[in-house]
Amino acid sequence: MTELERNRMEEMIRRLNEASEAYYGGRDEIMSNFEWDALFDELTRLEEETGVVLPDSPTQKVNAAAEDNIAGEKEAHEYPALSLAKTKKVDELQAWAGDRPVWLSWKLDGLTLVLTYDGGRLMKILTRGNGSVGTNITFMKNAIRGFPLEVEDRGHMVVRGEATISYPEFEKLNATISNPEERFANPRNLASGTLALDAKRLDEVRARNVVFNAFTLVHTDEEIPSWGERMRYLDRLGFVTVDRELTNAEKLPETVAEWTRRVESGEMQIPVDGLVISYDDTVYAATGSVTGHHATRAGLAFKWQDEVAETTLRQVEWSCGATTITPVAIFDPVQLEGTTVSRASLVNLSEMDRLGIGENGSTEIRVIKSNKIIPKVVGVISAVGTYRIPERCPACEGAVSVATGPSGARTLRCDNPECPAKNLKKYERFVSKSGVDIDGLSTETLRDFVALGYIHSFADVFRLSRYAEEIRELEGYGQKSCDNLLAAIERSRTGTDAVHFVTALCIPQIGIDAAKRLIDAYGWPGFAQVLEAGAELSGVDGFGPERSAAVRSWYADAENQRVFRELTEIMELIPAEPVTEVKGSCVGLTFVITGDVHRFQNRDAFKTYVVEQGGKVAGSVSKKTSFLVNNDVTSSSAKNVKARELGIPILSEDDFIAQFGQ
């Protein structure tokens, strides 16, 4: 090996390992998947050509960087959790399959966990770690969804799967983090950070809806030689299992194309970064050898070959969000993955510097759709000059400044604390169904109206008729759409009840359930009078000192007072008196709801139904609890044990619906 080759290999190893550490353990990605794969492939080729593998080469190790921040006892895996060899070519999948039936499934982008059961009970949860040793996080067993705590299999059983967080949950959590430096870069990163939380923060883990997706039954004392039958066995035991389809070498191109279409269509709610094929014959699969960190017959991963297009950058559009002004590349339209693409985020100033973005119209760029979904600028072919940073905020014309975060990333920010673009999430909640419920005001529409200067406060939503002529001329609108929107706004102005109004105000710790309790207690305008008086709310069911203080602190702010009074003058709220008689199937009953739900959309929807039916929902089991609802009725969870001690009935979700309806 020449000195030049060694230097190149050392440089690639350094860059790849730094990028992996950032991707798995940090919040700022410093390299796209496209770039990482290209560099990894180049390193692999060079290692094969020279016959030399340098220390720390990512080609020779299972990446454990994702778990560097997970504290806990380390334990050896009973069955090593080896990684799969990868390919980007369908014909290599066909060659691997040979004349045997194979199963195609998703390669999920999360954190691998290994579950061990003995005597029908879950005994251990280990992270993948380095493939040989993982971290014991069994204390999270009641906070992660997707697997049962008890199973009918009374022998020894080991299940491997991927802990994932869906795109909606990822976006919902990131929306609550005001500092962009603290936001998670992707759902996989969020899953890693979530499983690093300690036992004192299990409520946060539950709230993030981490789901375990079983992708293989590693061991069972039962004789099940078929991979497909093993997965069906896990289905029957109550596991969430990965989607799969039986196919063969001849059908693989067609099957891969159809599964790829599913990704391109945007129907996937959980992150995937490829596909996996596995032999149905598990006895044959077990006869493979181990090469490096790959079991040769355990499966073969397929990663999509990113389609690259070259185009010309025409404009950098600066979009003001809640905390940063994000540069967006506007370029000559290109066809990628079957769709026309003409814009892509440039992330921040540091990324623009790294890429070498030049002047508009003089910069030739390369663009991909990362994982078939997200347009991304991955390189600059040629550039003249450099880009220009705007001197004023595009949303409010306020002053801007460049900030450098802890990771060194440079971002552009608006210095105006009253910039309307910073309040977009609040506007979204204000007009949502749980708020004042205005049909037609989507996130995109709100963003456009804010950027155009139509909306600067909540009250401005009810003044949009002033811009009727302008709205009719906007792309995608017209006379009918504008008239429908204005009619929806008027219905909201005169038809919103006090509960939804209070929810819409974005008061800390006040969702629709808490708002209903306040209005039930004080009525309307009684609650407005309580706010004005700065009275304690601790007498309201579910309101302790912290929540009560949060409400009073919100109203103590002069701007919040102004907003509140302005809205109550504009809107004609439906009157509400303190509740004297409530009708419904749950009147007088207090429920504790725990665990996964399958008949209601989620636990919040379940709780809302109970409240609507006149019942109450508590967070812990006590003598005041009427029923504990837990689909795992026979489990030995703390809530189940407490309920049995107090003689409180434990219902499954189906039992609840049968008794109290839905």
C-alpha cells in the first residue's frame, strides 16, 4: 500500500466515524447518507484492492456510537447481534436468494433491542451495543410499546427488533424545542436519545411513543423452522412485527419496485432506510459463516441507489421559522424518483459554507431525494462568488444576526422577539380542531399569511377579510376557496365554546382536558373573572400548585392579557355555566388508563372520551379509582398490583368499550 493510499484511507475513516458519531449520538448531521455511502464504498474498494484494513475502520465494526450515551449495566448477548451485509443492486439480492424462497421486509431506522423471555415472562431488554455486549434497559419495559410483558410461550425465547419513533411523533416533539441547537436531527437520533433517559424520566419515554417492531425470532424452544411461521408466531403472541412479503429471486425486482413505491408515495409513518431479505428456511440460514461482523446467511440488506440530478441554483429563499431563518435552495426543476423537484433545504450557514454555495444563477449543484423522500443538495459542481446573507428578516423586516451553537453550526436568526413567524406553532394550535377549529387554515397557509404580513396576532386571524382581494389572487386560491375560508373564520368567531377557546390560547400545561376542568369548575365568563383576580386554581380537580402557577404566570404577562382581552372582544363565545349535571356513561367514575391502546387512536383520545362521558381520568391508582384500564390485564405492573391490592377492577380496552361504549 502506498503512502498516498494510506493517507486517503485514514482521512476517509476519520470522516466516516465523525459523521456516524454525529448522526447517531448528536443532533447536527455533518454528512448526508448519500455522501456517507459513497465514502464507505470507496473505502471498501480500497481495502479490497490493498488487502489492508486500518484500525477503527467502519467496514469492520457494528456501529455502537448510537449507544455511547446510554448508561446502564453492560451484558453479553446470548446470541451475537451481528450486522447484515449490504447491497444497492437488485441482481445481488437475486443471486443471494438463489432458488430458495425469501422474505422481504423493511430495514427500519431505529435502535435495535433484544428481548429475552423465560417461563412466559419478559426478563431482560438489551440494546444492541457493539453486537456482542449491550446495555440492560429492562427498567423501560412499561414505557416502550409493541411487545407483551407475558407470553404463552413458557420456554426460553429471544426476540430481536427495532425501537422506532414515527415521523409525526418526531415532528411533534421537535416543535416543542425552541432552541434549534437542541432539536433532534432525525427520528433515529430521537429514539437513541429517548432510550438514554434514566428511570426517573419514564413518563417522557412513554410520551414519545417508542414502538418495538420485532423483525426476527432469534430463539424459541418450539420447533419452528420457517422464518415466516416464526413471525406469525410473534404476531399471535402479541408483538408488533415488521411488514413482510414472501417472494423469490424471479419476483424480487417486481417486489422491490413495489416496496420502493410505498416509500416514494410517503405512506410510511416510521423511518426506513432500506429493505432486508431473509431465507424462509431458518435451518439453512443458520449454516452460514461469520465474515467480519456479518453472518453470511442471516439476511442481506438492500439500500436504495440515490438518483442524482444536476441543476442550476436560481435563488436562495430565506424562510423564517420559530427560531431560525432557514436557507432554501430554489433551482431549475429536475425529475427525481418519479417526481419534479425544484427546492431543497440548505439547513444553515455552516452547511452552505461546507457545500460551497455561490451566487444565484452561477452555482451548479447536485440534488438527491434522501431515502426516496427528502430533497437534499449534496454537492456543488461549480460556483462563482459567494451567497449573500439577508440584512432583514423576511417575515417582519427586523434585524438579523448570526449565531454559533455548541456544535459550531452557524445559523441566521431574527432578533425581533415579536416576529410573527416565531409563533407559527402557536397559530397552528390556535386554529386546530382542539382550538377554535378553522377549516382551511393549514400550516402552509398560515406560513404564507404570516410571511405576507396578514397575521401578526391571534386576533388577526379574524381580520383576514381585510385581505380578501389579495387572498383570491394567491396561487391555489380563487373566489370559492377564499369565500369558504372566510365563512369558516366567521363560524369560528361566533361558534367557539369556552373550552376550545381556552385550549387555543396556548397556556402552558393546559390542553383540552385541563381546559374542560377549568370551565366545568368556573363556567364562562367565570373563568375570565378568576384570571383577572389572579386566584389560585388548586381547588380544581387535577390542578396542583405547579399547573395553577403556570396559568396565573401566563396571565400575569401584559401581552398575554392584551391578547386575551382582544380576543374576548372580537369573539362571541358560546356561554358555559359551571357544570351541575353531566350525562354520560362514565359519570361519577374515575379511570386510570395505562399501557397501549388499540381501539382508540391513542391514550389522549381515550381520556377525552372518558371526560366527554362525564368521567375523570387520574394518573395513578388510589382508593378513589373506579377502574384501571390496561390491555395487559394479567401483568404484574405496579398499577395492576396496586389495583389488586385495593380491590379495583382491571378492564381491558374491549371490556371498557363493552361496558361504557365508544
